[in-house]
Amino acid sequence: MRIRDAAAYLGVSDDTVRRWIDRGLLGARTDESGRKVVDGYEVAMVARDHASPPRLPPGLRSSARNRFVGLVTEIRSDAVMSQVELQCGPFRVVSLMSSEAVRDLGLEPGSVAVAVIKSTNVVIETEDQRGSA
């Protein structure tokens, strides 16, 4: 993986990735074209090790592992249901909930909120590595 791609996945600058390579946090090698590259699995491990999910309030436990802290950017409500949009870093998270829940939570554009996602159905996409035949 090229350094610029690793930086994009890690949410840091190319220079930060280069500094991490210099400090030994990430290993690097030179590819056939003479460019410095890093291993994708190693980048994933660095991303995981440096992730800092928000802590739960004392005394609260949860089985959910996917927590995204963000800002409410938009709320569309009718009498019964609401669509709440959050911007969580580079990720847009949309939740459908009752309009009563929106009122009870005091949500409004600009509010800080945590999207907690617990799902048994997750779609994974990747580039086609087989090439075209």
C-alpha cells in the first residue's frame, strides 16, 4: 500500500506516516517502482491500536463495539419518525428513530451524539482483485 493511501485510511497526513515509519511504528519496503510502501495488514493494526472509542458511563456495559462520536448535522422529522444525520469524523451516520426519542434526547443540529451500531448484517465491499478477463 502506498504511503498516501495508508495516510488516508489512518486519517493522518503522508508526513505523519513517514514519521511513524522512521520511528518504527510502521514497517516499510520499496516496491518494484522504487516507491516506499507499507503492508496493509500492518496499517490496519496501527489503526486498531490507535483507535480511542468513547468510554461508557460508569456502571454501564454494552455488547456493541462500533461507537462513533459525532455532531448532529440534520434532523428530518414528521409526527411519528425522524431521520437523524451525524458527521462522525469522515463518516456520515444516519439513524431512523421516533420523533419522541429525538425530543427526549434533546437532539438538534450541532448536538454532540454517539452513534452505537450493533448489527448482525454488515455488507463488506472491496476492489475486484481478479482483474478483468
